[in-house]
Amino acid sequence: MTYLGRIIENYMFECTDANQLEVHTKAKYNPTDSTLTFFIGKSKTEFFQKWEIPLQDIYVDINFIHSLTDTMKQINIKATEKDSVIQYSDKRNITFEMTNSYNIYLFDWCDKEKQENFISALERITELSKLK
């Protein structure tokens, strides 16, 4: 699963908001507790938003990727139950809220094969996390 985590981390680094470093999205997969964390900011240590997603408690509907614009699509990650399991915090690691969804944006300017590998890795790592 670490290999799948690396595919996700690399895609987020190479293919999201690359024209604005201060709002660039980074990802970090923790294989110990199967958590995928998204950092929005300059780096994984200099961020203004952090989203911690326990993969065993969510689902990714790959069949429902919808276009927002001509150049951008959206994948919605949702909690499997109605409970809010996705934790959102700020740069001081103060938790603001728990929520039950998170959106990942896919940009058409990124390599199509990388995008397909990312979607496949996200789907597989989510399913494998439920088997732990």
C-alpha cells in the first residue's frame, strides 16, 4: 500500500495548483493507520489547511467524477457512515471541525496517464484499507 500512497503523493505534488506554490496541495500517506493527509500551503510543514482522512472510513465514487469547468474535474471523498470522520485543522494544528466529505480537483493540463494512475491508486488504497 505504500507504493499506492507514493503514486497519490506524487500526483498531488505534480498535478495540483502548480502555478501557485502558496496554495499547492500536497499529500502524505501514513501506512500505520491508513490515513491520507492533504496539506494546502507551501509545504507539509508550512500549510494553512490540513485534512486528515481515515481511508477505512470513507469511499471514493470513481464512477461519479464530474466536470466543474472545461479544464477541471472533481472527485468527492465521503464518509461511509453519516458521522464526520474527516478532520480539518489550521496551520497551528487546531481542529476547526470534523466533516464527512473532501474534494480533490483534477486538472486537464496534467498527464492523462498520471491522472488515471492516481484515480486507480486512490480507489485501490481506499479498498485495501478496509481489509486491515
